[in-house]
Amino acid sequence: MQSKVYCGALFLLVGFLSQKHYYLIVLLVGFVKVLVPLLTGKENDKGFVEAFTRGVDEVVLLQIVDKDFMSKTASALSEVRQSRVLMDELKKIVGQKKKKCVEASEWGSTIQKIVGMAVLQKVNKVFLVKEKNQFFDDILKELKKNKVSVEVLDVKAESGGEAVNEKK
């Protein structure tokens, strides 16, 4: 009975607090898990890492080998290696922040794998580095269609390692 009273009071407080405070309350009540697909090679940006590790319990790093791009890319093997190096670097950084880190490597359609992993892993949010192309827009559209929460951050080389949040 006492735990029901605490939960009721906690949810009542949520209505009066800003989004930052709500995020803190979610941490106290439940487990927060995020998905970070490795799409751009910029996911190791200091600001981006800080954004996706802030206030979370578990990070799922997703490497995708998309067969449709392999035929267009002569250096598919080197891209897989680069992605693996990036994943290893991110896993180390996330571990240093005392967060659980899960690695996943998938073969197939990028969009389907991101949506599928988000649903399968029951993540609270997907973090993406912003890109300016139709493929990126298609990913966002599909995630929103499947009601997956997304946070897009613009990583700029001149930003000095600070990712700029783009609310979507």
C-alpha cells in the first residue's frame, strides 16, 4: 500500500516539473535504455556521447551492415572495420561512465534493423547524429511512424566537441 502512495505522489509531481526534472524522476522510478546506431562515424563526438549517456542505465550500440550499400561501396570491409573500432571506443567510454553497454551487429536493411532493435530492446529513446540526406529523413520518418522516441543531435567539427540538440 505504501509503495502505491509513493508512486501516486511521484506521478503527481511529474505534472508540475519541467522536462529536465521529469527525466530525473524517470531515473528514480525505472530503467532507462537508449539505442545508438553507428551510422555516421561521428558517434564518438564528446558532446554526443555526453548527451546519450546522461541519465541512462544502459546503452545499446548498433552496428549495421546493409547489403544494399555493400555493392555501392568498394571498401565495405574497411567500413565494417571502422565501425568496429568506433564501437569498441564507445563501449570503453560508456563503461568509464559506469553505464551498462550492449553491442549488437546486424546484417540487413538499416531502417528495419534500427526500428526492430528499438522495439526488441524496448529502448526509451534512439539517439542519432544528424545528417542532411534523404536516407536520414527516411529513418526519422520510419521511427516516428513506429512511435519510437528519437533525439537528433547535430555534431559539427567546429563545435569543439559539443553536440547541438535538434528537437524532432
